[in-house]
Amino acid sequence: MATPTFAPPSGSERRSNRPFTFISTCSVCRQPRVQYLYPRRALFRLLEEAQTIHAYCETCDVVWPITAQERVVIVRAITADKRGAEHDAATFLGPA
């Protein structure tokens, strides 16, 4: 019987599990707020499945869905980081 081995995660695995920071404007106070909630992998899945991505303002204690423009910024950041990968911005944004 083989002994299982536990290799440390590769660089891409570590990167996909780290929180991916982005900025969203609070729907109440209209101030830009840095968001730390989602790991890259979770954002990738939400974008791929066209699911709602929420943001939070600690000052106002309010949650809101991010705007379409903010989704575009996130898509561009993720796809720029995944150059050469099978996914591109069209995967997330659909046909023009």
C-alpha cells in the first residue's frame, strides 16, 4: 500500500485561494471600499456562472451587489493574471 504524500500547493493554487481585493463604491455613502471577501477561485466561479458578487461597507454596515462596470474591472484583472489560460474576458462577459 502506497503512503500518501502531501505536497505544498503550487503557486497557482496558493494564488487562487488568497483573497482577491477589488474596489466597489458603497451604495449608501458613495465612497470606494476595498473588498477582501472572495478568494480568486470563488470570484472566478461567480463570474463564470453569472452569479451576484456582493460588496460590504463597514462604515454603513450595508451589503450591495457590485455594478456591471465593477465586474468588468474584476474580469480584466483576473484574465490579465491568467494569460494563456483557457478562459478570457468573453467567458465572463458573453458576446459583445
